[in-house]
Amino acid sequence: MSEQNKAIARRIFDEVASKGNLDVIDELISPNHVYHSDPELSGIEGQKKLVTTYRTAFPDLVLTVQDQIAEGDKVVTRFTAQGTHKGNLMGTPPTGKQVTAAAISIMRFADNKVVEEWELVDEMGMMRQLGLME
């Protein structure tokens, strides 16, 4: 089960976030999904909004899995997100700058779908790279 859950998590990083295939969300995210990092982005539509927001701001976005650890019904993934800021990001106009942000995701699975997720992204590092902070 742990290896299967790791494979599902990788599909989300590869097919959804990196390639923008939102249809995979319907297959792999539970309708009752809770995104603890921002509850407004919970569920299938919330996750589609999250991916669309970042892929609009960073159309060349690529998530690279660095490490994965699975135990029981949870998978922890350490990854980097890399892209060029070519679109509006939550009110910030495009800077044209390339950024790389470190992140960690914890996903809990039930019935081969993600039902809960906690995610931390180095947003301060990203803002520095965009020139929005010193």
C-alpha cells in the first residue's frame, strides 16, 4: 500500500503540477479532500484552482521529487518547484525571474485517493528570488 500511495503522489507532482493535466485530479483527489495549508483550496475544485494559479504564474513549472517516505496511510514528499514568473501571482505582476522553491507535502490516503494534505513551501525564499523582499 505504501508504494502504491507513493506512486499516486508522484503522479500528482508529475502529471498535475508539472504537466498541468487537471483531469488527473478527478481521479486521485477525494471529493472530501482537506487541504490544511489553505482550507479554501480543499476538494477537487480547490486543488484545480491551486494548480491553475501556480501554472498561470509559472507556465513552465516543474516539480522535482527529492525524497519520499511512506508509512501507513501517509506519504511525505520533499520536492522543489521551479519555474519562470511569466504571469500574475496573487496580485504580483510577472517579473520574468526564474525561481526555485523548496517544499514538503504530507498526504493521507484512503481508497487510493488523497483525503488530506499538509504542504509547506518556502514562500519567503520565492519572494526573495522574485525581488519582492530583501
